[in-house]
Amino acid sequence: MEFSSKLLENAVAEMAQLPGVGKRTALRLVLHLLKQPESQTERLVSALHSMRNEIRFCKKCHNISDVALCDICANPRRESELVCVVEDVRDVMAIESTGQFKGVYHILGGKISPIDGVGPGDLHIESLVERVSSGEVKEIIFALSSTMEGDTTNFYIYKQIEPFKIVTSTIARGISVGGELEYADEVTLGRSIINRIPFENSLKQ
């Protein structure tokens, strides 16, 4: 791809680093920005700069937030004793869109994957164990994707919290094996949470 401007080429190269954005799409987006009023581009730059420098993570569940405690954890109408364990923020958004879950969350920030160099210490597992050990949690719902890494992570956490004798469950397999939560339709995902099964049962399958 030939560029008549080094500035344009640099902008396209940076835009193309975004997930799912190839060079042709990046070029189309950059050219679109060039056609817009300068004020619109400045608002975009300002929004990205503010997000990158001012965004915070909830001190309790690690959700993205503007303040120390996210809106979900701070909501007194949520069932704080019911904790859904997910991989990342996109999973929280997917589950919230179903309107079926009234508990709170714990975001791990990934899954255990030795091949990728991700171990338990790289995830927010210790803080989850602390929440359980404090006595505030009555049930943990494992809602990680049905992959080898997801199952490994579920089992590792299960063994860490087993001594505390709380209820552990996993979402029903309405979500296809190997599927990611964010791509599941709202009805299927909602039913998978409502029809969750004891985690011990999943170990026998």
C-alpha cells in the first residue's frame, strides 16, 4: 500500500494495531477522520486520552470504573453474596445485557494458560479467595468460557476456595464448548445463568 504522506501512513499503521482492524479498514477510518471537522477529531483524541489516563478499576471486583467502587458493587440492590467469576469486562457487559443476574462479579483478568505464560499469580485470584474467606460470599458462579484454559482456571479456583464450604456452581452448557460469553445471544446466556449447575457435577462430565 503506497502512501502519499508519511503522516497518513503513521496514522494508518497505529489504527491497524486495533483488534479486527486491517490496513484497508484503518485507511478508511483515517480518511474519514480527515473529512470531519477538526473539532470532532479533537473530541475523539481527548476522550481516548482521558480514558487512558483517568480510568480506574474497582477495588473489589476489578471492573472498569470512574471511581474506587464500580456502580455494580456499590448498588445496595445487588446480591453481594452471589459472585459471578468472569474472565474480563466484556463478559460482565454480556451478562448484564441479559438482565437475568442480580449478583455481583469478580473479574480475573484472563485465564490460566501455561503455554501463554499466564499463571495463577497473574490473575485476580488471590483477591477472590480473600472475598470468600471474609464470609461475605455464599455462592460462586463460574462463568468462564468452556475451553481447556477456562476449565483449568475454574478447577484451580475451586480447590482454593473448597475449604470455605461455600456453594459453587457453573453456568449451564447452553454456551457451546469452546464458546466465548461475549458472542452468546442474550437469551441463551441468561438461561445458562438461571439454570446453573453445581460445579461438582461438571467435574463428572
